[in-house]
Amino acid sequence: MIVFIVAVVLGLQAAPAAAPPPESAWTWTLYPDSDPVVLANEVPDTTSLRATLECDAGSGVARLTLYGGAASGGMARLAAGDASAVSEAEPGRRDGFKLAVRTDHPVFAAFAAQGRLSVSLGEARRTVEVPRAFLPRLRRFAELCAG
């Protein structure tokens, strides 16, 4: 029995860690009929997430969750184009953090137009990038969320 346990432990230690998904596997998926409405930067059919945007349809508020990194809270600075905003960030459920921004704020409008949002929280700096091919999904998300 001890030999079996040692073999299992050694086997677990020797097992390679799961390789991260290739960059080409990542996509932005819009779930317009869900409650809440969700736009996810994900690898489909896996639990791999980089970011999610959620809103209650018509609420005028988008909730951004950034996954990975240390879970932290505090005041976050958002920037897109020439616009900027400050939002309170809370630690996320799966590391990272989450924050909210009004969909009628100039920083969200610039993000929806250009697909790039910079988020600074303390020393941590993250960028959410929605490639040009997925901008229609981001804009549809903004339409569904608009108050």
C-alpha cells in the first residue's frame, strides 16, 4: 500500500503542468440572452478566462472582471483614448479584481470605439484589448447595457 501511495505521489510530481492555451484559442464571446448579459474573453468550452464584462440589460452599468494576478482592491484608474475615470475595485472570486463603469461615461465610449482599455490598480497595470474583428460584439454589449 505504501509503495502504491509513493508511486501516485511521484507520478503527480512528474506530471507536466497544463500548458496555457495558445493565443489563437482566445476569443471574445457575447452571451446576449443570458442574465446578466456577458461578453467574455475566453477559450471556449474551457474554464480559461482573462476578462468578462457583465451588465443587467438596460442598467447603464458594466461590471469588468479581470482574472489572474493577485486579488486586490482599491481605487483603479481606467483610461481609453483621451478619456479616463476612477472606479473602486474589489478582489475577484478567482484572483484578479472587479470594478464597475457607466456605459455612458466617455472612457467606456472610447473603449467601445477603439477596443482598448487600460486599468491601473496600485502597481498593477492591465490592458483589456478587443481586436478589431470582435469590436461589433463589444458595441452590441454596450447597446444591450445602455440605460
